[in-house]
Amino acid sequence: MNRDLRFFDSLTHYRIAKDYGISILSDLKNTEEEKKAILSKYQVDLSDNRNMVFRQANSKEPAKK
């Protein structure tokens, strides 16, 4: 088995570690307000971990067809 060129495994491990780190950081906060602030700060990373694209809705921008 070739240990080089295992990019998919590396990305998967990185995403799991990042999600785990964010969950530990939010668990260390005492109030719900601080936990929500952490989750909103890292929401792009959390959506990337779930293979989702995060896009904030902008009310000024018209919907593209």
C-alpha cells in the first residue's frame, strides 16, 4: 500500500480534527451566548466538515436566476 498520495484521507482527518477542536472550544465556554458566538464564528468550517456550502443570505442582493 502506497502511503503517499493519500490526500482524501488527509482531508478527512483534518476535517474531523477541526470539528472536534471546535466542539471542545464551545464546551469550554460557560454561557450559551458564548457557545453560540463560537459556533457562529466557525460556521463556515462546520459546514465544510459536512460537505455543505455556507453562504450568508444578503437581503440587499437580488436572487440570481
